[in-house]
Amino acid sequence: MVYYYNPSYWKNDSQYDRILSKYHVNSVPLLVKMVDEEYRDAYQFDPDATKENFHETILAYYYSIVDFLSTDDHFICG
């Protein structure tokens, strides 16, 4: 399952800064890998990465998820 979090939506919330501070959130990952509703991994966006490096790293992360989902214990729907 893929979850999407739009930090721009929440930035307008009056509690946004307080929540980030309370939970020591320094950045919001671009992608989060969840397995059986548990956090397993996250992909952080690197604003200093070149376009080529970004494409390589995001594809590698994506394929690691696809490889995991295609094992005997998991399957892909859709």
C-alpha cells in the first residue's frame, strides 16, 4: 500500500510547527514503505541531488519495493 502525505496541506494548520517540534521531525520522506501496517523504510528526497542521481535512487527504491512484493509471501494487486 502506498500512503501519500502532503505537507503543504498541513502547513496551514495552526498546530503544524508544534507537532514537528514535539516529535523532532526534521524532514518528511518522499515515500514510506509499510508492510503489514508497520513502518519498514523511507525514501528521503535530497534537494542537492542531480536530476540523474535522483532518477537512479528513486528507481532503485521503487524496484526494492516491487522485488519485495513479488516474493512468495506477498503479492501485487491492481
